[in-house]
Amino acid sequence: REYIRGDRKGWNKEVTETVGLPLLAGITEFFAGDYGKAVQTLTPVMPDVQRLIQGSWAQKDIFQQIHLHSCIRSGTPGDLAIAREILDQKLVNRKIKNHTPLNERFIKKMLTVHETQG
């Protein structure tokens, strides 16, 4: 937080302030087990994470995985809908029509587990 205080200007400050701090807060909430709060924190910044954070797609995918697992572990209908959107967006990004059999089993299990709990 000290990095973004003061008169500092530029791309690094902007990305740290608008994406980095919320991303760090969401990851912290995830590992603290506050999955619903992690979803609330991560969802608004995820498009900017992929666009602005530097690193390989594999490195940035870790953040997306934390977001996905937050949605699933939260288990609310709204958060499960976000999880489904994340998985469906992967199809669009990879230009494929259907989920792999493994992803389909994962989605069915995710929905079944949370439907029986709800």
C-alpha cells in the first residue's frame, strides 16, 4: 500500500491500486475461507486481471482458478452461475464448442453437490 501512496503516477501505480490490491484481498479472503466475500471482491476485477496483469496465461489462470473455486465453495446460486460463466467463457476463449468430458463431469458434480445442500 505504501507503493501507491503519495504523488507517484503511472501505469504501475494505477494497476496496483485498481487491480493488484483487490486481487490480493480476494486471494486472502479465499484462503481465509470467506468464499462469498472472495467472489464479491474478485468478480469485478477479473477482466482487468487478464488484461492488465503481466505474466503468462498459465500464471494468470491461477487467479481465475481461485475465482472459480471461490464461486463453487461459496455455493450460492448466484456464485454458482458465475462459476458456470467462467467455464463457458473458457470455451469461447479457446474457440471450442463443448466442454471436455472431464469439465462436464466437474460441472455436473458441482451442480449436484450444491443442489442437494441448498
